[in-house]
Amino acid sequence: MTETALLARRKKLLGAATLFYEQPAHIVRGDGVFLYDDKGKEYIDLYNNVPCVGHANPHVVAAMQEQMSTLNVHSRYLHEGILDYAERLLDLHSANFDNVVFACSGTEASEIALLMARYATGGRGIICTDSTYHGNSAEVRKMSRVSLSGSPIDEDYRAIPFPQSYQSVAGHLQGEALTDYYLAKVQAAIDDFAENNIPLAGLFVCSIFANEGLPDIPPGFMEKAAAMVKKAGGVVIADEVQAGFCRSGHWWGYQTSGFVPDIVTMGKPMGNGLPISAVAASAELVSAFRDNTRYFNTFSSSPLQAATGMAVLDVIDNENLLERSAEVGAYLRAELKRIQSQSEVMGDVRGCGLFIGVEWVSDRESKTADRAGAVRVANRLKDKGFLLSNAGALGNVIKIRPPLVFKKEHADLFLTAFDEMLGEL
Amino acid sequence: MTETALLARRKKLLGAATLFYEQPAHIVRGDGVFLYDDKGKEYIDLYNNVPCVGHANPHVVAAMQEQMSTLNVHSRYLHEGILDYAERLLDLHSANFDNVVFACSGTEASEIALLMARYATGGRGIICTDSTYHGNSAEVRKMSRVSLSGSPIDEDYRAIPFPQSYQSVAGHLQGEALTDYYLAKVQAAIDDFAENNIPLAGLFVCSIFANEGLPDIPPGFMEKAAAMVKKAGGVVIADEVQAGFCRSGHWWGYQTSGFVPDIVTMGKPMGNGLPISAVAASAELVSAFRDNTRYFNTFSSSPLQAATGMAVLDVIDNENLLERSAEVGAYLRAELKRIQSQSEVMGDVRGCGLFIGVEWVSDRESKTADRAGAVRVANRLKDKGFLLSNAGALGNVIKIRPPLVFKKEHADLFLTAFDEMLGEL
């Protein structure tokens, strides 16, 4: 089937579902960091965080196959697998969590976290950022940029400008003064809820502000913001769906950003592609949720989720992917910074671990966001066999977020192509 | 680990997550309609609709294993698998659907259906029943009995009494008069929305009212109720999460109940345990949804969902499970009715296909619901090696809903145990 015919067939069956690239990629096979299209063209994957231990990882496939051949059933029967997995997940956290609630998607985890925060505090008000995305349900969409841009924000939510050092809305403030500027926005949201008799439930942020564009966070902001929210009676929810599982060079984004959340949500990479998500918190917070909801999720806390999740953790441990995320990420960031010194349009190179953002601008002086330029970069690199995308509040940030099994040798191939692409722009 | 220790460990790690049975079952292996506990005890599964083609079905396991070894990635690349699956799903419907939107859970499908109905009609008002459950998100929970019992229903929802012939709230009305009684409730909800300037979005019901207790629906009710809602500018959403995939002896519950929905949600059995759900509707309705939401779901529309879903459909076809659901279900229902004639506490035996409800009452005359009795039945049958549960608006309906591979020989074993259990009560 030609690509045109395939696109038409897709439109006919799925409607206008979103696609990447001017000429969409028709991917048929994956292996480690490589993806292959229907014509056999090889791509290095610099985008996909879900298959964190690599496409078609054999250890994960074997674990799934074994569990599916043995048992996969709902969680109203006893099963040890999910307990072993919950225990292992909790042990990976430096924050003091006791219990896990499993679900299938990041959206479902966000729903749980919102209910948990609200039942635990008795409050309703949630502070989020003005450029975030935590999922697609009716309630969770109230926080998302998609809904913010179209309609007034719901009365139970207040959006603060996300903290950043590069394209700051705070003029020329720097260092502590910049931190204070953003902290004042948090306090204003707390005060505004109080004035409107909306009791505070908490702060809900991606711990590394991934959708906002992975900004350099002004020093100490998250620690101080979390303290403010707790002082006002709220809880702090860290969305680790993108940030977690060694992505940032630490196990969790909250470690990278230096704060201690009360609740974390986890998702995307947990099952290397199997739908798994989870929420971890103290026993007190989880009780507030469970006692009020009698929550049950047909497909979650299953033996299949447990076996698959465990296999992913095995590979992360056995292949030292935490260390590699930090090391390969640092190498790639340093090399991109080297290239940046010769490029007027690479406004900023930043990130943590194997999550790097390159902000595309008209020029270094005006820093005018160049979304079209970022889109062009993604498309040209795709032609050269490297898959990535653009993201961020203004859509002008090149998003580099490969599977964790991405190595220095892959980085070098990418850097050569990137350099070449720059010369052709 | 002793059962007591296992329960304590579960409480410590998961909090107060719900469990079945006085002495919870510790299931470690499954095969077809059989489940086995840690001591090797064999159970015949009369409860689980999710593993519809049988526990650990080898054809499904092989398809998952092959796809996971090849590719599993998000849907912003082109892939033919999900198109083949969407086409096959659409072909199975007698209602006139064009497009499919895939998701992971029934809750997510309900969220999509609600947004679709609202964007398509421009309305907000949703009519549901007073004893339903369509999922656990903040928005979907507004329809659920769990939330109804605790808090006043949201202004965008009106709950009607679910249609039934046995424990009717309509006194001694029968036949058409009973139908008219329930239709008047639908009209009252439509009128109430109009009076409160809440434009109607639609009617959202399980097509066989499974959670309500699988009632005998007064004749013609669903067809006429659907017509009323459409005349008033709403759309009709059939929740096929429990009712679909041959469960009712037809492919879809709406065929069993005799109406044509505008939107269907599908879920539980689709992936035999892999999280898959979907919404099907006309191209016009799906456009209203996609254009307004730019909906994307990380784990859905994936090659893994497609391959697994296709394998489930293969087994249903190859093993004639549609016919078997109708035949074995009819046999089991007839035999239970025979037993009922000698039992004062089996108030009603009803259902469709391999979904049977037995209403437990104090006596035939007063029909007083006996929830404790139904719970006792489930526990005694579990001891005898047969797994089922109690359900329904009053919790007094024995719910018999085995995997579709359940055969006459399994029914006979169950009937013997059921008869024995009755004698011991």
C-alpha cells in the first residue's frame, strides 16, 4: 500500500488522529534504539521514552510471555507479583512513600492524584502551570494548555507561569530575584484561592516541567514552592510520568529538581509499552483516597503489569541505565553546547540526563521563538534517519528523549547528522 | 507465605484495596475456564469476562509475544495493524459506525464518549440510570452509584430508575404500561434539563444494564427511549464494556436489547487482559471529538493492542464463541430455572447469553432483596471450587459471567454444586 493510500485508509478508519512529520513515518520494526520503516530504512530513535529499555527488549518480552502463559487476572484475588513490584517501586523512592495505587495510563494516575489530594486536604484548589499537560480526561484537561488556550480555566485551578531562566517573563531578573518572582506567583495563587473561599488542595507539576520545554529552573524554586504550598495546607504532587525512571539522570525528577513531593504519579516507561501507571504516597494519603472511592481498575495491579514492570526494572539495574542516562546525556548536552557556540539559532541547550531541549530562536539577542524552525529541524533530521520532535510552551524546543539504552556511539552519529543539518538550513 | 501474612503485606503496600470473598482466593495459574490457587485447588471460573477466550489462551499469548518482539510504539507513526483491527471491529457492528478511537480502559472510553456527545450536540445534559457504573474518573464518577449514594448528583446529570420487570418501582404495572412508566422518566429528565436551560447531550447506558442487575427490560423500552432522546437533540451512548463481544448471545448488547446507538464504548474482553478500550461512532461524531480535543493516548492504537485484539477476534471466530455463548447460556439459564422451581429464595433467573443473574430474595411473595444471602452463595460456591460474585443495584443478584469458552460440561459441574449448595443453606 502506498503511503498516500495508507494515510487515506487511516483517515477513513480513525478520523483525524494526530501524526508526526510532514511525511509520516511508517514504522514496522524496532530493536533497541533503532526503528525501521516499511522500506527498510533505519532510524535512530531520539524521541521515545516509553520503550525505555529499548524496542522489543527480549527480557521484557520473555517476562510478558511467561506471565500471560501462566495467569493474568484482576486484583480482587490475592497475587504476590504485584506486591513484589509495589515494594520494589517504593524502595526506589527517596521520598517517604508507603503505598502504591496502580492504573493503566498517565491520565488515570493524574485522576487518582487529584482525588487523593482533595480527599486528604478537604480542599479543591489546584495550582498548575500555564503550559502543562497531565492527561486528557475532562477533569485533568482543566490543567492542560490545550484547554487553557481555548477556554477560561476552571474556578478550582490557578495556572502560574512556569519557572524558567531563558525566555523569562520576568524581564532581566536573575538568580534569587528570579526565584522570588516565580515564588510570588505561587503565593498569589494561594492567596487568590483563599480570597475566593476555595480551600487549597495542592500544587500539581511535572517535576522537570517537561511539556513546558524542560526549562532551567531558577535556583531553589521547587523546594521553596513546595514549602509554601504545604504551609498553606496543600499537598505537592510530582508528575513523574515523563521525568521518572532514570530519565533525568536521577531515578526521579524530583531529585533532579530538589524537592520532596507528597504524591508522585508514574507512567509511560514503566512497562516498556505495556499500559502501566501508578501513584505512590503515604499510607495516610492513600487511605484518604481508597476509603472515599473504593477504587478498582480492571486491568491494573495485574500479574501482567507486575511481571512486565519488574522486567523493566531488571534491565535498568543490569545494564546500569541510571548511570548511562546521566553520562550519555551529559556528553550529548556538552557536544550540543559546543555546536551551539557556532549557531545563532540554537538559543539554549539544556536538560538533565537523557532529556535534552534545544530552544530554536530567530537570533541570540531577541530570543524570538522559532517554532517553524524547530519543526523543520525535526523533519530534516527524520530524513537523515534520526527521530525526534518539537515541544515546549511555544513549540520551539527540540525535544531529545531517546530510549535509555541510547549510547555514546548513537550520540556521535546523531551529532554528525545534526551538524550537517545545521549547515543545510 | 501464609494467607494472613499475604493479606497483611498487601494492606501494607497497596492500602485497603478491594478483595473478593471472606477468605480471599490466592490464584496463581489459569487455563481456559480454570483457575488454580497456591495450594493447587482447581476452580471453574464463572466470573471473569475479561479473559473471554480463556485464561492463558495460547493463540493470544503467541500474538502478543510476536508483536512485542517486532514493534510496539505510539500511534503518531503510521502502522497497518491498528487499521486492520479498526476495520474488523467496525465490520462487527450492525449500527452504522465509521471511525474508532482507541484507549486503554473503560473509564477512558467513557470519557471519550462524553466529550464526543457534548461536542457533537453542543449540549451538556446526560441521562443515566440510578444504579450504574461507567468508570472511575472525576467526570465519569458523576454517573456512578458510588457517587450517587454519597453526594447530590451533578447538575449536568439526571439519573432515571433503571428499567426492570421483577423488582419494579412501578408497582404492579406490566408489559406496555411498565414500558410507558419508564419512558415517562426519560421524558421527565429531558424536560427537567430544558427547564433548567441545560441543553441535552444524550443518554448513557449499559446496553443490558449489567451493573443494575441485568434486569428483564420492559418490552420496547430501549428503542423508544433512544428515539425520545434523539428527537430531543441528544445522542445515544451504549456502554458495551460488559455487554459486548458475544457476551449477551449477540455480538453486541444493543442487538440483544433492540436499539441502535450513536456511540458505543467497548473494553474489558477486547484484549483478553491486555488493556484495550475503544469508542466507535459516525465520522461526524468522531470529528466533533477529534477536532476539539486533539486526543492522543500514549499506549493506545498501538501495534500491541492491534495484534492482541485481532487474536481475540480470531479465537471467537474459530471456536464459534458467539453461538456457544447463546447455546450454553440458554442451557444454563434453563437448568437454573428448573432448580428455581424448588427454591423459595431464588426470586428470579434471567439474563442473555453467558451473562446470567439470579436474584436472591427472602421469599417469592415479598421479593425482599437478600444481599447477605447472595454473598453467602458466592462464598459457599467458592469453597466448592466455583468462582462467581454478587452484583446489582441491591447487591442481591448472583452474577454468572464465565469466559466465553465455558462449555456445557462446565455448566453441568456447576449445576451439581449449585444444587448441593442450596441443600446446605
